[in-house]
Amino acid sequence: MHHIDELRAGVAVIILNEENHVLLQKRADVGLWGIPSGHIEMGETVTEAAVREVKEETNLDVTIKKLIGVYSDPASQVFNYPNGKSVHFITTCFLAEIIGGELQCHSDESLAVQFYDPNKLPQNLLTMHPRWLKDALANCDTAFIR
């Protein structure tokens, strides 16, 4: 295993529109496309963090519909940032539904936000995100633990 600088708890939120297209953001921190996601802050529950991250990154208000899975495998959950820091994320991934707000890009978090056909995702996608999306689209009753 490569050197890991820190372990972080994170959340990711799958949001599908009426056409079953997935909402992605082009992240300001790494310049790659991905599912809205982020860190859990001190004193926050995972669902509070998920709702907050979506609001910060997309300006949408959401309600959590179900747990997609918990992802901790270092093979897919270690991310190397451009500054050289290597972070192992334990990510709780949810399916959410839009209940308000207007989709817009918040420049400090996102360079762009857009719905994509799951079969036509951008090439420059964060490596762990296709697994989360595949699990969400599997429409299983039970959550995945990977």
C-alpha cells in the first residue's frame, strides 16, 4: 500500500433527474467531474453533511431517499491530491431527491454542474465515482459495503 497522509469520513450524493440522468459537478479543487461529495464536519451526522454538501456545491435542496453504500476499500478510496497529499476516504453514499433550490454553480466549490446520461459520462471523472453510480443504478434494496 502507498503512503496515506490521513483518513477522512466523507459523503457522496447521487441525484437523478426525471430522465434518470445523474448530476455531476466539475470540482474546483481538482478540476475533475464527480458526484457531489465532501467531508463530514465535526458535530454533523452523515445525512446532515450530505444535504449541506449538495447545497454548497449545487444550490439544490435535497432529501435523502436511501443509503446506496459505504465505501472504504483503499484500492478505490485513496485519492491523491495535486498538492501531494494522499487521503483515504470512508465514504457513505446516498440517493437523494431534489425538493427545492435552483441548480447553479458555486465557484468556490464547483467549476460547473450538469446532468449526464449515465452511459455518456465525461472522461475526466474521479476514479471511485463510477462504482458509486453503478451501485445506485442497480436499484438494490440493500446497501453495498465495499
